[in-house]
Amino acid sequence: MAMTASKLRQDIYRILDQVIETGEPVIVERHGKRIRIAAEETPPRIGSLVRRPDVVVGDSEDFVHLDWSNEWTE
């Protein structure tokens, strides 16, 4: 995300919180130069995954013994 220094000044605390929360750096342009604001440690990506408990209905062990040989083609 790139923005001007004026835009950063208007909403600096929200933008800084967003960088910390997402780990995505922000680029600020000032006098033709670009400055990057980035979190020192990015949050683990697994924390942003959405839990989807209804994706597998039944016992996941049943998939181990399925015969997929007729699905393969050369």
C-alpha cells in the first residue's frame, strides 16, 4: 500500500495498527522518495486462517482408504 505523508498523518494510528495486525508494510512517498513502514516481526500466517469446521463431513480417516485409481489418466 502506497500513500502520501499527508494521508499517513491523517490516520497514523489506524495505519500503524494495520501494519502490526496484517504484517503488510506501508509505503509512504515524500519529496519523490519512498519510505517503508513495516513490522519488525510479522504475525504467523496461520493465525489469519478462517476455521471451516463444515468442510469435511464425516470421519477424515475414510479418505485414506478411497480408491482414486480410476481418476488418474496419463
